[in-house]
Amino acid sequence: MEYTISISDVSKLTGFTQRQLRGFHARGYTLTPYLVTCGSISYRRYAKKHLENLKLFKGFLDEGFTLSVASQKAFESQGKEEK
């Protein structure tokens, strides 16, 4: 099984708030994290590939690119054409 971390830990590592991370996922700007369901609640779990995508995304945002362009560039940098 792949090692994963919580949204709280990803927030600390990337500088994005948990709300921002959820929003980016909902709008398709970042890779979809793994969803672990416990009862009726789903938790987001992030693997290394998700964290790398978010760090690339943040770097492009910091350079001044819009959300959609930063997302596209992050996916292209990782060699992924689909989200």
C-alpha cells in the first residue's frame, strides 16, 4: 500500500489552506486525492504524486499564472495530460 498523508499535513507542507485544497480538487485544478471512506465520511489522502503536483501548481501560481494555466503547466510538468 502506498504511503499517504492527511489534508492537514499537505496544508502545512504546501502553504495552501485545507479549504483551498478542497476547492482546487473540486474544480479539477489538481490531481484527485485518494478518498478513504469511513462510515458516511470520506477523507482525502495524498500520496507523493499528489504532493508533487501541488508543489508545481503552487510554484506556477507564485510566478503569477492564473489557476487554470498553473494547473495545465503542473500537469504538463508531470507528464500527465489528463487530470
